[in-house]
Amino acid sequence: MQRHREDPLAAVTLRQLRYFSVLSKSLQYRNAARQLGISQPSLSLQINALEEALGTRLAERRRSGLILTPEGREVAAQAEKILQDVEKLQRISGPSENSLTGTLRLGSSPTIGPYLLPRVLRQLHTAYPDLKLVIRDGTPRDMIEDLLAGKHDLVLTQLPIARDDICHKFLFREPLHLAVPREHALAGRDHVKKTDLAGENLISLNSSYMLSRQVSELCAASGARLRDDFEGTSLDALRQMVSLGMGMTLLPALYAGSEVKPGEGDVAITQMKPGLYRQAGLAWRQSSGTPASFLKLAEFIRGVVANEFAGKVYL
């Protein structure tokens, strides 16, 4: 009796295609493995299995990274199309325009999410009990990489995002307040102008946060000095450094309202005049299209912001 040889293409999996898609963009096993949240050996095994199933070599190793073979470039293009089609299939059975159900994976910036999402989640669970929101914090730079790698469906982050492969929906505009040591001469003022900061020291988060760029721009515009010997890893760390007299910084309004009590905190909060702001929004892969569930979630968050934070942030 003649035995039929198994079709090698039957061994190709969506996991292998997704892993290779990420690798083809990164061109480095270490970076691709980090984006995917797996080890380098695990990634290598999956890529080797894909090459074996397809019967061709997909990439060549070089000291500077990887080079895709001609076949690898073609497979990467086809894999991207297949993964986009799979996303479309998943959305067919997803939430309708008037409902939110199923599971959404949300990446959240630690400078926004902790001060916004608790109130959103409380009301979201009541309004849409069949929706499960899986939330993971991460720096904006890492979140975008993880979003493109498929670890998040969408991310809550600071805007703008200057990428053609990312779509976004504006949520709100948030004032940035100046935090100064409580004993500083500026601590008792209702407003501070840029000219008042000439010669002062400012501290900031690390460069993976857009807030860091805004602090740098304030220094350039005011004549203040940006300390390069300290970069905060959180807003709490910045506030503590300000309280120790290391300098001043910008703190978002939602954080300041949550963590610094007027007249009682370890730092003094004052407004900039003219005001400084940042924008927050939801972002997702351009290849996902414009799912109704994403837009519905964005409108729900805006509704919570309008009711819970009126006068503190602006739609």
C-alpha cells in the first residue's frame, strides 16, 4: 500500500509566520525575541521549523544582523498579508458597533494609565460586563514595538506617533504643571512664566517618554538647565527628586491631582503661563483597519474623562 507523504506546508503555523514577520522587520534575533516576549533559542527553533516546512532558507546571519534572502523577502510580504487577513477574520465575530465583548489587550503608559484607567474600568465593567480588558504597562517605545509585534491590540499613550503603520484616536489634552521644592521661591506662586526658570535646574524622565522631550524644549525656551546626571524611571521618582532639591520638573495634571495634595505634598505644584499640555490617545496597528470596538472604547474613555475630570483635562 502506497503511503502519502505529508504536505510540508501543513506544518506552517500562524505563530511561525508572526515570529518571522517580526524578525523580518527587526533583522536581529535579540530584538525580535524581546518584542515577542520569548527567548532567542525559542525564536530560532520556530524560524528553523518554518524554513524546513517551506524548504528554503529565509535569512542569512551577518555580524551587523540578518539579511533576508530573496525567498525570505517574498515570504515576509506574504506572511504580512496572511496575518492581516487573520485579523480581519477575528474581527468578523468581534464586538458589534453597539457593544463591547470578548477580550482586548491594552498596553498602557505608566504616566497615564494608573491615574485614568481605574475610573474607566469601574464604569466599563458595569456598562459592558462581557468585555475583558487585559492591561499591561510599558514605556511608550516598548509598547509601540509590542503593538507591532501583536502583543497588544491597542495602546494608551501620549500623542503624536509619527509612524505610517500606526493609527490613533485622540482622547484628551492634559495640562503639564511645574513641580518645585516646597521651600523654593516659586512655590507660592499661582503661575510661573518661562522667563522665571532661567538658570534653574530641571529633571526629566528618560528619553523613551515624550514628556522628556517637552522638558528639554522648556529648558531651551526658558534658559533653564536640564540635568544630565539623572533620568527618572517614573513620575513618583521625579517627584521625590524634586522634594530633595535636585531640581524642578513637569508633572501631568492627572498625576498631580492624584498624588500631590495642595499645601500638604512634599512638592509644590504651580501652573505654567502660558500653559503647557500633552495629548493622550489610543493607538493601534494600521493593518487592523478601524475596528468598531476600538472607536467604541475611545468614546467611552472620553465620556469618563468628561464626567470625572472636568476642568482638569480637556477634550
